[in-house]
Amino acid sequence: MARQTHDKYVVRFPDDMRTEIKRVAKENGRSMNSEIIFRLKQSLKADLEAA
């Protein structure tokens, strides 16, 4: 059995934000999880570049 190496974290989104993430993820051909990870990475990268 493969060992999972990713942490799980429960996040509560406002209903309208969840709907928007779902819509954008579909447009981008990603799952909601992949879209959230992609956008978090972009945000963190932008913060590093701005520092």
C-alpha cells in the first residue's frame, strides 16, 4: 500500500467562493484541489518575487 505524503487540511470556503473555484477549475481543466494548489503556489511565488 502506497504511503500518502501530502498533508490534509480542511478549509471552509464561503459558498460563493467555492462556486467560483469550481467554475474556474473546470475552465482550466483542473480539479478544485489542483486549482487551489496552483493558485496558492502562484501567490507564494509572487510574494517571494516582491520581497
